[in-house]
Amino acid sequence: MFKDQYREVFSQVTASDETKRRILNMTKKQKPRRHFTIGKILVAAVLVCMLAITASAAEDVLHWFTKFFGGPEALSQEQIQYLQENIQETVADLSGDTKEETNCVHTDVLQFVDEMFLCKADSNNTHITKQGEADNRDIKVYSLTLSEKGAQLEYYYTWEEIPSRPCSISGLTVVFSSGDTRFLPITDSQRRMYFDTEEAIALKEVVAVRLPDGTELTPKNKVDDGYELSVDSVLNDGQTAYIVFNVTLPEEIPGPGEGWRMEEIDIGHNTWFIPAQQETYTRDDISNNHVGVKFIEDTGGSKKMMVSLTMDNADVPFTPGSQWKLHIGGFECEWKNDAKEEEVTSQYAGQDYIIDGEEVESFFKVEPICFDTWDFLLTFDGSEAETVELVSQPVTMEAYRGATIDEIRENPNKDMYGPFEIQLTSLTISPLSYYLEYKTDDKNPYSMDPGEFTLVMKDGTEIPLIQYAGTRNRFEKPIILSEISHVQCPNGTKLYMPQ
């Protein structure tokens, strides 16, 4: 529903959909923020890489975790000891040069689209249903990828009415350097189109892909693009998992042009994780998965990638011995143009404003830089999770919430509504994260803002907690549960640790 509302709001904006997604609800004052919250879209097909994980923490592994949490000087001895006791180091052989030697699936992917273009497709999807008559209309193709097992085409609709079924084209023709061709018929059409092949495609020999209307597209990237990824170690408290990856990036990553600088690298939006026994993702997985990424660099120039995994509405998901599939769908890069940003924001000096898609696109871009995929099967080790519940009976308080899209249309100048009466029904804390749950008569309790909660430690240290419910929020440093005194609620109520 959110994506449908979002597309409706930005239907007349010409910026890329990825940029629109990132600027939604981004209200500005004076200057825009340097970082943007990204909701990952979690969709892909499953391939599995087996990695065994054991509980043994070497000093070099501990080094990367302490660096991630601010460095040894920022941690207490108790926090460092917690890391030592809970880091799991992989024992899988990752030194081999082939998939068979490493027992790890890395899928090379070629991309054939760098600028969105129009293409005719059957809006009645008769290529799949084999029923009715074709109704060819324009769609906007923004991605066409090819792996050795087949192709995927992603698109946007160009008509206003909500489609009752997905679009489809009959198939794709792969053109090889030898002059030979191979036709890939469409096998499925959902929010994207799938084209499979029984015989593996030699990607290094592919020179083009041809659409049914004769449009011929050439690869925009190389098969050997310099990106490598493998699991190094894991930290897991039962509710939140941090995975350290060994990552290799190309020496040079081309930018959008002169004046643009790299802001940060992230994993692609095509990333998800699910229980190993589950064949593929569901809509609930998409809503509940939360994946965070941070690159950690050492003084010697070596680099690791830290990926955090949390899942909402799950009871202790990462239990000892549990297995989870993790699919990483490539890499993307954020680019900034400071001169253009200053030019745009100077127009609104002293004003509150919402920047539109075209303005953002002039100084901020999100571009995919690697289309390969990696698939892992993680087996979590360790002891049972430590989690405490601080709410013994509901706590009533007042809260405000942001405007809905309909309310913004009615009154663009009003961005907060309330107060509403809410009840805090749960506040659970584990060493790496916490979770709040509210009950309210309003349509969306998860948008409620009652004010700041504060975690108070026995030594007097105060740690502010993000107040929004429905999302498992991660601590900046590990929390030693025995050192917690209480949580101060926005209305003054104190929630003490259970005896």
C-alpha cells in the first residue's frame, strides 16, 4: 500500500524511482541532512551458500567489532568481554577460486539498461495466461539483467489506472560474439518478467540482448568487475545479528561526472533474509526484514563490510542452531554534488520546504555499481538470547504522529497531528537492540511519537532511545543488561528491570 501511495504522489516527478523513494517525507530546513534513511526492497530468487559458524573469537575478528562500535576506547571492559564471548568466527574454507572449492554461490550478472526507455508490452499478460487478446501498451523499462540461468526485466507502468495483472513480452534473444543467438521465452510475470534457459549462458560471450520489437541492448558492465564478498564472522544476541564480510571493490568506481563525489557504498535494494526452511520470501518478510550496512576501514587501508540483520514481529529469530538464508543483491553507490546542493538550497534560505525529485536529482544520485548476487546459508551458534521485558502493565501516554498522504494533500502546511492517547504495551531490550509496541485507536500506531525514552544505566549514563514502535532498533554499543537501572518514559514513568 505504501508503495502505491508513493507512486501516486510522485507520478508527475521525473527523478528516478530510487531517488523518489529516498526523498519521500524528507522535509527540509535550511540545509538537507547528509544521510538518508533507506527502506530496503527485498526481492530475489534463492541460491544457497553453505557457511558453518562456530563460537571462537580471534583478536583480529574482535578488532573489527570494537572498531564498528566506536573503538576500544569507547567500550567498557564488560562490553569488550561481551563481544569476546559472543563473536562467532566462520570455519568454512573461503580460499578457493571456484564455487565448488568455496562451496559458495556468487552469481555474475550483466545489466543492459543505464537509462530508462519505453517498450511495448502486453497489458493482458496473454503470454502467460494464454487467454484473451493482447493489449500492447508502453512500459518504462529500468532494468534488464542476465545471468547464466536467465534474464529479468523490471518496469514501471505508464497508464494511470491500477493494472489488474502484470505485463509481459514474448521473450528475449541473447546475441553471442560468435553471431549465434538463443531465444529465452518468458516463464513468469509478476512485478518483473522472468526468462529462463535450460542451458547455461556463457556471459563472457554475450554481446547484446534483443527485444521483440528489434531493440538491441549491449551490456553496461563486465563479467569480471572486481567485486568479491565472503563472510568473516558473526555477532548475534538472538534478536539482532551483525555479520562481518570480507569485501573487495574495484580500484576505481566511475561517478556520474565532474563535480560528483562518492558519499557511501551500500548493498543493493535487492537484498533479503529468510529462515533456511523457507523456499522464498513472502510479503511479510519484506515488511519485517531490516538490513543495515556500514563499511569499516582500518588505518592500513584494509576494509570490512558490516551488515546488520533484524526482524520485526519475530520471537527470538536467531536462536542457536537456526539457519538463515541471506541474499545480497549487488552494490549501489550514493553520489553528492556539493556545488549543486548549495545552488538548490540557497533558493530556500530561511524557509521550511520539501525538495522535489528533479531538485534532488541535481545534487544527489543513487546508482547501482554492481549487479552480481551472493547467497549464504548462515548457521547461528552461541547461547540462548538474553531479552528482558520492562512493561508489566500498559503505560498510558500522549503522542503525535506525522501527516498521512491524504492529510498532506488537504493541508500541506500541517505535518503533525495529535495529541492521541496511546498505551505502551511492550518494551523489550536485548544486548544489541530494543523493541517498543504501542496500542492506539489511530490507524497506524507505528507512526506515533510520544517523545523521548531514555535508558538509564546504574552508573548514571543516559542513552536516548528512538521512540517509534514496530521496528527493532539497534544500540550504538552493546548493552550489558545487568547494568541497566531503568527506562524513563516521556510521561515520567520509570520502567525498572524485572527482579
